[in-house]
Amino acid sequence: MAAACPLPRTPDLPTLHAKLRDLLSFLRGALAISNAHTVDFYTNSVWQELVDLPPESVLAALRKSATEAERREALPLGEAEAGSGFTDLPKIFCETSQKLLSVEAFALTAEHCSVRSSGLCTPVEQLLTALRANKRQTTDENVKAIEFMNTKKSHEVQAMSELICSIADYCDLKQIIDVGSGKGYLSSFLSLKYGLNVYGIDSSNTNTHGAKERNRKLKKHWNLYHSQSQADASGLALKMPKELKVPKEVKCKGHSGSVQSSRLGNQDVSAEVLPEFSGSAISIIRKQQKNLLAQPVEEENLCFEDAFSLIDLLPVDAIEPTSSQVHNTEMSGLRKERRNTTSKARDSSIYSPLTSFITADSQLHDIIEDLEDCLMVGLHTCGDLAPNTLRIFASKAEVKGVCSVGCCYHLLSEEFENQHKGYAKENWGFPMCHYLKEERWCCGRNARMSACLALERVAVGQGLPTESLFYRAVLQNIIKDYYGISKCEQHVGKIYSKCSSFLEYVRMSLKKLGLDESKVSEEIIMDYYEKYKPRMNELEAFNMLKVVLAPCIETLILLDRLCYLKEQEDVAWSALVKLFDPVQSPRCYAVIALKKQCDGS
């Protein structure tokens, strides 16, 4: 039964089209900056062609604009909006040469056109409040989040799983389809913490196998604690024999919760390796999770943030007990009853990894035998998988909702790119909506690549690798002048980190590219370095312009997807939601939509 509480209001199509008009007007002049390739910066005289200002003044103006943007963000909402207008700005680009004339106007317009400043996002707190208004929580409020991955992934999975659970509860859905599930982090979390029936679909059989193995070990871990626990179903503390000693290799820091352990690989864990229980189950659980779940240790650092039994965390019906434990363990009447219940409710709270290549035309019934009304999700779905997820949602009656966070914009296919090559394709990654299709809009691969730049990270000091980019750009000049290659199709790769000097970088790069090193002497190489070193600030300033533009390209892609959803007759509600901290996770926006049956329509 659909929930009664209305969801937050979101911008309608005419409002989104107006935003797109402003954005396209700006990007028509700015797109050349995003599409310029750093490798060709000096060979194509990019700075002279696109910017009519000295690099020092550009960098100074961008620093000033960033400071003013921070000040505006600190203002109350009404004042911030009032100060963000720019109707009387000077011209940004020259009408004849199309060169950049005003950095201040450029930066202010880019900020205004980005998702974060456009007012188009629905606050995640507001959405969660509406979703939960008439529903009870599906998990124990006292159980805190699990962290069984690196900090970035943990942040993403915890935030997204909370939202997914709330949407599923709102729509009375128990089945989740996680497309592009990878190693199964999100799927496992949704199944184990929230008791949802999750199908994780990934095109890589290696990822699927790894997810299955990880899930198997987690089940083993569950069975170990299930057999040794003296707690009842109400959640009493986990007890351990006093005589068991902590192995020398394991050092527990109870006050901070951090643990160091030796790597025991994939061996079975028995009672002999369990440390003495001294009032906190945290260290025990962490150690066993590292032994059984970590693959590798530095990637999956599972911990529980509070002292509680693992039995109280995992749903009973998430685990299939092994036959040896069923026959060899003395079970209480309560545990027998719970296990019997498990065997009868095997279709809930299970994570099933599957291998399949998902396209817009994929038939879910062919992949999932027991497909039912479900919610389709994707955490950082790569390239065309994100738009195809939205198309499947729109076309399949069983998919009642979607929550998708895309990434890898450079891998999107564009309908109006390289048209002369005559590609035959029905479902392109971009554009999706009618408005941009009618405009025949094309970003270009370099612009989509620059959309992946992280403005927020640069703002907090995680800057661009200017010197490595400078090395590559100067190398290209040497290749052009001495080898007659104006367009090098091969990639040098991550050679910079292995080199102690520009000379070593050039030598190693030429060797990798299969070019004759004897053509250029050490003196020639260093002459190029000395010639272009004073112009490194041009490259730095230009890349900062690309960073400022990055959110605008991303906004265009996100608005295209949102407009597509607004165009679908059966979609009752859709929104953009900023789900993650952009410093931790730059691709932080979720595209969310629900069918009419879910919002009471």
C-alpha cells in the first residue's frame, strides 16, 4: 500500500528547460575550454587561442572568486540568492575571437549554472523525513552503521543504503536490484543491515565471484557467532569463555576501537583464535571480520561502531547454516525455531550476485527468475549504465523506483558526436531528454572527461598535478618536432611518479611509445624544459578554468537525466538529491524517481 505522506516538491519541466537554456547559452562559449586537451596545450597554442588575459591575472581572479563564493555560501539563503544575480555582468567572451575576456564573470556564471547553486536539488534530509513520516524503521535503531570498506566507500554505502531502505519502505518493496554492483558492498549492506532481498548484477564474472566468496565468508562468520552466542533473540551481550587468550599477533585498542591483526588469509576461524571477552564485543567482531571478510585487508576494514552481538545485527533469514553446524551444534529450542523460520522465508534478506551485461533492452525476467515489484539502484554506475538504468526503470512495470548515482562521464556515448562515422545505435548515453535532442547538443569526450574534475577537492587544497601535466605537454612538443607525430594515439601512462626528473620522464616515455631515443639528446630535452618552464603558469591557470567549468558539464548531464524522467507519463515523482560529501565522493548526486503506484497517484 502506498504511503500517504506527500514527497517534497521538485522543479517541473518548464523550470528545468529554463535552466537548460541559461546553461547552454553559457556553455556555447565555454565548451571550447573544456574540450581542449592538456596534452596538446603547447603544440596547439591553446592559451593564445582561447584566453585573452595573462595567466597571473586569471589565477588571481579565480582565487578572489573562490573567496567570494565561500562568503556567499555562509550567508542566509535569502541573502545568498539576492547576491547571486549577474544581469549586468560584462561580456564573458569576445564576440569575434571567442576568447575569454572576464574571469570574474566566467566564474560567477559557472557557479550560478551549477547544480549546487541552481536550487534544483532536493535536500536529502527533507526527502528522508517525508519518506519516513508514515513508516516505521525496518532495522534496530540502536544498531549503528557497519564499516567494512575504505572511508570513501563506507561514506557512500551508508548514506545511500539509508535512503534506499527508506524508499523501499515507503513503496512497500522488499526486492532491490543493484546494477553495476561490483564487489557487492552496497548489496551486502542492504541485505545484512536492512533485511532486503538484493540481486547484485555486474558484467564482470570476477566481481560476481568475489562478491559470492565474500558473502560465503560472511555467512560462515555469522554461523560461528550464532553457535557460540549465549544471547537470546532479544539481543543480550555476546559472551566468550574467560580462559581464551588473545593471540600475540592481535592488539586491541578498546578506547578507540582500532585493531591491528596479522593476516590469517582465508582459514576457518575456530574458538581457539577468539580473544578473551572483556566487556566489549567490538574488538572480537573486528578481528574475525578481518580474518574472514577482508579481501584485501586494506580495502575492507570492517568494524562495528557499538558493542552489540553480530547475531543482533544480521537478519536470521540472511544466512543458510552449513550442514556440519546444524548436526554438530547443540541448539536451544529458540534457535531451532528461528532456523526453521529461516528455511521457510528464504526469499527475504538474501544477497544474490549475478553476472549479466545490462543494456536498456535487458529483460529482467531472463536474469532474475523470481522478479517481483522492485527498486532499481546503482552506486557509481559507469558510463552508459546510468542512463540505461533509468530507461529500464521507465520501461519495466516491475521496477517501481530508481535511485542512481552515475560516474565516468567520459565513457558516455553521445548521439551527436562523430556523426560522420555513421554509428548505428538506438539508446545513447547522452542526450536522453527531448529538449537536448532537439538542440542536437554534443559535449565531446574531453568536456565529459573534465566534468569528472572535483572542484570541491581542489578548493580544500587537493590540487591538480600541474607538473605531471606540464611534463606531458612539453613531451608532446618534442614528439611533434622530432618524430613528426602531431596526434599521439598511445598513452604514456603513470610514468611521472616513477621519474626523478624531466629528462628521465622523456626517456622512459619515448621508450614506452616505441620511439627512437637517439633522435633527441639530453641537451635538446633540457632545452625544451627550460623554454616552456616559464609558461607552466599558463597550464595551471587553464586547468583551473576547466575545474571551474566542471560542475556545469556535470549539471548538464544530470539535468538531461532528470528531464527524461519528467517526460515519462508513468513517473509520478523525480528529483536530484545531493547524497554524499563532495570532498569525499565528488560524484555525489543521486537521480531518484518513483512510479505513480508508489506515491499514491
